[in-house]
Amino acid sequence: MSFAHDLGGLGPYEAKDLHAREDEGRGLELEDGWLTELSPSTAHNFAYRRIHEFLEAAIENAGASVYTDRGGDWEISTPAGIRKPDVFAVPTKVMRTALEARDAAPIPGHELLLVVEVVTPGRRSERTDRVRKPKEYAALGIPQFWIVEIVPVPRVQVLVINDETGAYRLGRRAMAGEMLEVDVQADRPFRVRFDPGVLTEF
């Protein structure tokens, strides 16, 4: 993991420090008082954009009142601080409230319907995506957490919250050449369906 030392290298930091940077904290998350750098790549970005497309289409087809976004433009509050998921989905009314807010307050993590992180082995953020974020997202009660891998073979694991333990369990899994079908609960439930192989097909 890489720490983004700023403001003289003195920590711990708060959300206001993240936003006070010249770059307004782009490409950074706040974890336990430290600014950590995200480590995207072209393949990583292509994969989450495809997933976002599938989510948008499924939401539109179902007529669900759900907003989905991609690429870390929105901040999500978690027990560790601030995360910027690759893709997330949230009820439209929650997003409307966030847009109307006058300050830069993050979206409350417990409001999310699902969150997606694309993991690339060997990247600095791999351990965070595999170990830290599942715990944080489960603690918030986010119903689904998708872990997406693009190497060596595209694969998606859908973790669903266990209401009894409060932890995630494996719900569905598919790799390139298989069809992944995931139902997402919302005001109007919607089904996302795709072959993970398309996540690396340019």
C-alpha cells in the first residue's frame, strides 16, 4: 500500500485534509487517518466501465429508482474513513440528497445497494480490496460486494451479506466463458447478466 504524505507529512488526516489538497484528493482514499493512493490501470478502468454499463442497462430495463456510478468520482463513508469504489449503486433518492448537499459530505456507506472493486494482483491496493474493504462494507451492511479480477482470467465473485453473522459469504461466482446472473434488491429488483470474459475484450 502506498501512503500519500502531504501537508508536511504530518498525520493522521481527516476528510477536510483530503479535500484541501490542490488535487482535491483525486486518486486518494482516507484509511485510518492516512491518505492512500489508488492504483488503476487501463485494463482495470476498462473492466469497471463495462460492469457499469451492465448495471445501468439492468436498472433501466427494470425501471428501478437506482443510481449507479463509476471511477471513484464519489466518496463513500466507511468505518475506516473514505472509500472511492470502482462502481456502486444507491437508491436515487439518496443520490439526490447528496447532490443537493452544500458541502462535500460523502455518501453514507450504509445506503449503498452494492459496491464493486476491480482487483489486480501485484498492485498496491490488492490487499485493501481483498481484506480491508470486505470488512468495512460488511460492517455497513451493504447487501452485495463484487470482487472482480481480470488476470490471469476474468472472474467475478459476488459476496452477499449474511444477516446472522453480519459478514459476507460467497453468493455467486463466474469466470470467463460462464454466465453470471445476479439479482439486486431495490424498489424494483433488477437482474445483471454478463460473461466476465467481456471485461477484457477490447
